[in-house]
Amino acid sequence: MPDQKSRTVVEAHKLRAMAARAMLLHGSRRTTRELGRATTALVVASIVAGAALMVAVFAATKVTGLF
């Protein structure tokens, strides 16, 4: 069975790794909730822009088909 000192070292390493992973994924200024809100708005804006682009391409194909 590992002694208390090695167990403490392993737990400290696990804590530092979790903190580093959280900072890498979420940044140091934003909480996960704020990040979720920004991501949701970005996804909605991307979907709207994609739909507008598809409508523009469809309309351009129809117009060029008339001539």
C-alpha cells in the first residue's frame, strides 16, 4: 500500500492537471456558463448565415437559368 507522502503527491498532480485542463478548455477569464452562452449565440448566428448563403446561391442559380 502506498505511503501517505506518495498519495499526496499523486493527488496534487491530479489537481494541477485538472486546473490546467480547465484553463486550456475554458480560458482564464470566462466561466463555463459564460462560455456556453457565447457558443450558443455563435452557433445560431452561423446557422442563420448559412441559410442566407444557401438562399442566395439558390436564387442566383434560378436567375442564371432564366437567361
